[in-house]
Amino acid sequence: MKAYERISINPTVCHGQACVKGTRIPVHLILRMLANGDRVENILDEYPSLTLTDIHACFEYGASLAEERVTPLETL
């Protein structure tokens, strides 16, 4: 399954943010929850409409965005 089969962008849903298809759950919400230490199992419990495939699609979508553009990080 390709990640983009599970991700949708619709200007009338969540202001056009990328969401898990068939939901109003933005990809950035799932990625941020994981980045903040939430476990996949807890996210699936919190959002029963999501599947493990949906979470993997969020990872794939986020990774594709990260490789499309080079954004220099500020040096500390």
C-alpha cells in the first residue's frame, strides 16, 4: 500500500491540512504525538478509527516532505 492512498488533502477539511483519509485527524497531530513520546498503541486506543497502516502512512508522508526541501538549521 502506498502512503498517499491513506492521506488526503482537501481544502474543505481541516483547512486543507493533510489528514488521514476518511477522518479529520491531521497527519501533523499523529507525528507530534509520536515525537512527544506517545506510543502507537495509545494513539490507536485514543483514535479507534485509525489503523497501524494509517500511522505508517503518516510517517511516510512526513518523511517525503522532509526530503523535498532543504532547510538549514540554525547553528547553536
